Amino acid sequence: MIRTSMFALFTAASLLVACKGGDGGTSGAKATEGGKPAAVKLAKLGLQVDIAGEANVGDGIGDGSVMIQGGAVGALQVEAAKAPQTLEDAKSDASMFNGKNVKEEKLADGWLLTYDNSGSAGANFFVASSRTIGGKNYKCSTTVSDASQQAAAAAACKSLRP
């Protein structure tokens, strides 16, 4: 019950932020022809990310965060973090959501975790990543309803760079 409420709250907050928009950076960025990912600037964070298709960038949930919305990635949040999240904490979150198909990937500057579950809202596909880029900590995450969006969001999180 608590997990379902937490998911519903996160979804509602994401939609509220999505409707609000903001000045997180480039709005309406488009990928190159052929569906290949293209660089989208996240001016608020001083980063860029590769996204396929159209993407809108606006304010995320909380200070120092942006929300990237697009068909390929759903609603992907990238935020500055005071300290890097540990992979163990992310695995604990996956366990709390009864995560299945848990896959972790060590990155040169952090890690990426993907998992999925099924609940009252249907299938959910999670992406969580913690990166240290240019001496600053960043968190990149989303929950989507499609495995292809999960794969695209994971690729986007791995593409973050100055």
C-alpha cells in the first residue's frame, strides 16, 4: 500500500512539473534524422545528454534538477546531488519495489541500475544512475511503462557529459 502510494505521488508530481515547464534548458530539441540520439543541452546543470526524438527540457522536482520529457525516455529527471548515491542504496530501493530483472552496470564515474516490476498500475521499468562529472555529483532517474523507454533512458543517463 505504501509503495503504491509512493509511486502514485511520484507520478502525480512528475505530471505537475511536466505541465509547469520551466527554463531548464533547450525546449523542443530534436534528434538527427533516422532516430539517432542528438545532444540536448541542460543549461541549468551545465551538462548535455543524448536523446532520440523530440525532447522538452524544463524544471524538475526540487532545486538543481531538470526534467527531460520525450517519447523515447518518458520523463527523465537529472539532478545535482550533494553526495553520490551508493549502488547498495539503489539496490535497496529496487528490493522495496520488488524489483525483477535487476541489472547493474559500473561506469567509469559511477553506476547505472535498471529493474522492473508489475503492480496495480501495470508494468513499471526503473532506471537509476549516479555519476560524478567534473567533480560534481548527479543523479539520473525515471520510471516508465515500456522496456524500450527504459533502454533509451539508461542510454541517456550514460551519455551525460559537460
